[in-house]
Amino acid sequence: MRKIAAADGAIGQVLGCHYLLSFSARFFGGADLAARVERESAAGQWCWGGGLSPASHG
């Protein structure tokens, strides 16, 4: 993660958001939901790249 972000900060941010959001089912859902989301995500090769920016105002 750090090596990627050091080479390209934008790609590092997308990867960080992917990791955070892809684990959200584990944090907020039950074991069954987490297993299903992770299975479908892997099978569909989903990119969980939603934007999170503490600096944005709106």
C-alpha cells in the first residue's frame, strides 16, 4: 500500500478506499452477509473505489 501510494498518490487513495469499503460488510453486517459480499465481489472483480475525502466541502 505504501509503495503504491508513494509511486502514485491517486492510485494509493483508490486502493485505500477499496480496502476500507470492501471490508464494510465485515464491520456492519453479519457473517453471512460478509461472506456473500466477499464471494460476489471476488467473482465479479469489483473495485470498491468510492470516494472519501475529508478535505471536500459540500
